[in-house]
Amino acid sequence: MTMQKLLIVDDQEDLRKMLRIALGYGKYQLFEATDGESALALARAEKPDVILLDVMMPGSLDGIAVCQAIKTDPELAHCFVIMLTARGQAADYVDGNDAGADAYMVKPFSSARLIEVVEMREKLPKPVRAYGF
């Protein structure tokens, strides 16, 4: 079985470490980025299966802009994008949905639930679009 690629995008080292521990059990080849620009470059280079994407990050591209760029790129549109963010208002879900996010999880979130979403992404009802977990 080919190892799946998973890109973690967050400017907080502690959260990236927790996600590495939660998901780093051999099924995924993990990549990390701390801002939107490097996330998009890494996504284009590696074409990950799953992207865990923060909304609020330093730099000129926030997570919404990165998600839009990914979902409109024919080579990346297949990526399953899970927005991981502190923004949990109804308008934030709409923004995630409009950007093409496949799932939307508000921090703090359950790492067990995140793993379940990642593992079950192929079986979730379509479109998942900004479904809150």
C-alpha cells in the first residue's frame, strides 16, 4: 500500500507537534508548513491526499485563500482539505464552504475525531463541505 501524503499547515508549533503525534503512526508521509505561501508551494510540489489547514496565519495568504487556490487547481482539487481554526461563527463556516473546504473543525477539537474524519473521508456523505465536527 502506498503511503498517503498529509500536509499540516499551522503557525503554532505545539499544534503541529500534536498533529504529528496523532497522525504519525506510519500510514501518512507528513509535511508541514507555517504560512500560506509555503503551504501552497508544498501542496503543488507534493500533491498531498489530505491537508489540515489553519485559517489565520502570518503572510499574505490566509487559509481561506490557500483553500481556494488548491480547490481551483486541477492538479490539487482532489486534496481533502480540513480547515482547523479558532473561527467558529456561522459566517466562518460559509467562508470555508465557499473556499471549497471539505470539512471544518473548530479549535479546540478532538484529535480522535480528526483522525476519524481523515480515515473515513472517502465514506463521508458528499459533498462534505465545511461540515462542522
